[in-house]
Amino acid sequence: MRLNLSMRMGIVLLSHVITSGAAAFYPEEGDFLASQNCQAYTSTKHQRNPGKIRLKAGEHYQANGLNQADGKFVQIVVPDADPAQRWVSLDCGELETGQQAPVGENTDEPPATAGPAEYLLSISWQPSFCKLHSDKKECQTETPIRYDATHFTLHGLWPQPKGNEYCGVSPRQKQLDQNHRWDALPKPDVSTPTYQRMEEMMPGVQSSLDHHEWIRHGVCDGRSADIYFTTALNLAEQINQSDLRDLISSHIGKRVSRVDIQAAFAKSFGESVRNKISVHCDGGLLSEMRIYIGRPNPDSKLQDLLSQGKAQPSQCETGLVEQVE
């Protein structure tokens, strides 16, 4: 959706106040479908192109915004380019966007928002997932000594209530996601250290799980992709440092009950939150834990967030803790 002329004129005036002299940047997040193999610049004025990056006709790119209210250039994210944020001419393709408020070009983060009050943290037992999805890239590369063979992995951090999804996402991207064309979705803009953590603790990135989680859930968080994934990783790490992980890793190849899982969870995080963890199985295998919490920050302690979550029934009473073969 394009802003009409009167709205854009208001933005132009407001931007002088917001940016305090910095070059204005007009966020219009969405999808850019390249129709030509155009060059991708780091500057609209000097047209520098480190790495001699060119778009690939027919491919989709995450769009961040325009260089002016009625600008002729759009900033997109080009995966694997350095830097990944590049400017291309609007003539190079088709831009489908939502509506955003302006911020300064030099602002690192979007404006703060209150955000959802409640979240669901989903962590997986990867060997069980791979037992049932052996065709996945992350399962074909799984080994008994890899992190996910003995630790919980991050599935997602989902803003609640259920259905709070695809915020500001274009219909095309939503359709790609629902058709499991995750590789065609934009890669979330995260730092190298964050992505390295994701490779270990979220092996599904090999199948573009991070693309899916960001487009469906992360965009509703109200913060940058780097903050969103860092927050989720930090919470998953706290689970892997708890008595719950010790219980599960000591029962690899054996069955474990919901009662024992909730007891181990309570041992680390408090008796009052015993029922804040929901146990899920798939085909008799222990597959996933879902934990209901309040809105987290990167430095949040899981124990503090649990008091704000709600109790939920578990989906199974006992499950086999699968092992990597």
C-alpha cells in the first residue's frame, strides 16, 4: 500500500523534526520482486557497489524503505552481501509494501513499541524431529556429538494471543510462507554473532526456519530481527542450563513422564510455575516443550517472565526421548 500525497507531505515535515538534520529514511517494509539484474548500491548519491552485487531477476528481496517520500530508490536486504542493506532503483522491479512511520536514516532500531504482553516459547528435542523428518537438511547433517543431539533447540518465540501473525507482511510473502517456500522469503537481518548462535541452537536455519519464524511471528514483536532472535536464543539457553535439560539428556533412549518433566522444571524455576510448561509428543516421541511467558527482553530471566504466563494442559503424558542414530 502506497502512502497518498497528503500523508507523505506530513511525513516530510515530521522527518525534519525526527532526524534533526540526518538524511530522511522512509520505511515501507515489504517485498521487492526483481525484474532485472540491476546493481545494488550502498549509497544512492555515490552509487558505490562493494562486491559488485547485482540482483537476480525473478527473486524476492526484503524491502526496508525509500530514500525519499516519493523516492526513486528502495533499500533492500541482499543476503550474503556486505553490507547486506543495498539501494536499488524502483525501476528494477516491483515493490509491494505496508505503511510505516518515518525514522531517521541513522537510527539503528525501529521506534520502541509496547509489543504483545504474552509470548509462547517453543523448544524442540531435535532427534525426535529428525526421526520423523529425515529429509530435512539439518537432519541429514545431524551427528551424535552435535549440540542438538543432547540439548533443546529453538523452534520459535511466538507473540500471543494465537493468531497474532504476519504483521505488515505482504500477501505474496504470506503465501510463500504458507506454501513452505521458506527459502524464497527474505533472510532476517541479524548480526553475524547472532546467526552463528542460531546455527548451533536453531539447526532449522539450514532449511530456512529462521525466515519462516520471522515472517510469521517475529514481525509482530515490534523490534529488530536481531533483538528478537537474541531474546529467543537467550531464553532457550536458560532452559539448557536447567534441571529440565539434565533430566532429558539423562533419559536419552528412555521414556520420561510429564510429571517428571514438570518437577524438573519447577526445581529450576519455582514450584508456582510447574504448570507453565506444556509437554508435546509426536508419534510417541517427546518432541516439544511450550512455555508461556510475559514479554521478554534480551537480558530477561526466564523465572521472572513465568509469573506473567498462563498455565496450559500438556498434549501427552509420557514420551520416548529419541537419540541420534
